[in-house]
Amino acid sequence: MKLKLKLVRSIIGKPEDQKATVRALGLKKLNQEIVKDVNPQVAGMVAKVKHLLNIEEV
């Protein structure tokens, strides 16, 4: 299974650990979309910053 992730909220003013998590997912700019395979590490990162993302199953 894959997830399509889109950064829809800014990371400005967010805690440093959330900024690092968004960067580790590979998202750099607002409205950028990426597709990731689901594994426990990615699922944990997505859960941590789900309030900043739009998430779709692909």
C-alpha cells in the first residue's frame, strides 16, 4: 500500500521535532506531494504530523 502525502499547513512556528519529521518525509514546500510506501517508520512519522498533511491511499 502507498500513501500520497501533501503538505497543506506551514511548518513555520511548529516545534523543531515536527519540522524535522516533515523534512524526513521528503516534503520541503507547501502543497508539495509525494508518494511513500507504508511501513511502520513512515506510519509513525505521518501520525506525528497528520495535522499538517493531506493523506490519501493510492
